[in-house]
Amino acid sequence: MRRNRTDSAPSKAVRFLTVLAVLMTIVMLIVLGRMTSELHRVFARDPYTSIDYNLQQGNYDDMVSEYYRRAFDVAPFSSIHEEEYRIAQYADAAFQHQFFQTIGDAEMTARYDGQMAQARQESGSLSTVTEDIDRLLESIPLFP
């Protein structure tokens, strides 16, 4: 009786090529996963970039609105961006202080004065920006 070729065991070359194909598929999936994660990392926008950009441009009003938009999303603060948030807090307190000082509300003026002092103290290396905010507010006249 003749042996059928389909009944015989696969040759060593076929087994080697099958194992090689499986290994190459696994390696390809790993490389594809790493490429995808790298592309995501490169094109993912850091949620703090808008606050940092507004700080660099001196757009303190936009910085405050971004702070309010993100204040509850990013608590507790990230250590590398905490100073930017403290500057945004200072700018907000300074704007509020200016407003209440203009309308003559001494109680609220004192409250925001304390918030300004605390935010200035916690702003770390960016405390020089608080002086810029103060100069900006000094140029706005107070109306009695």
C-alpha cells in the first residue's frame, strides 16, 4: 500500500518556517503596539500646555479662565505645573482684589489680599511673574 503524503508528519523545514512565521507575527504585533503608543505620546496634547502658553505670552486673563476650566480636573496638582497654577490663582485673586478695591468693599479686598499673599508665596520660581501682574494692575486707574 502506498503512503499518502498528507498522512506523513511535516518536514523539519515546514516546522521551522511555521515557528518562524509565528515568531515574526508576535514581533510585528509588539512593534506595532510600540509604534502606536509612541504616536499617541507625540500627538497627545499635554493638558497643561495652554496654561504654560498663556503664562509665556502674558495672557493672564486667559490663564485664569483655563485655571477655572481645569481646576477640578487635575487635583491634586502635578508637581511640575503647580507653580503655573499658583500664578493663575494669584492673577485671579489680584483681578478680584482690584475689582473689590474699586467698588470700595474692604472686607472682600482684604480676603483677596490674603489669597494673593498665599499664592505669591506658593508660586516658587515664578514669583517674579506676580510683579508683572501687579504692574499691569497698577496701570488701571481706580474709580471711586
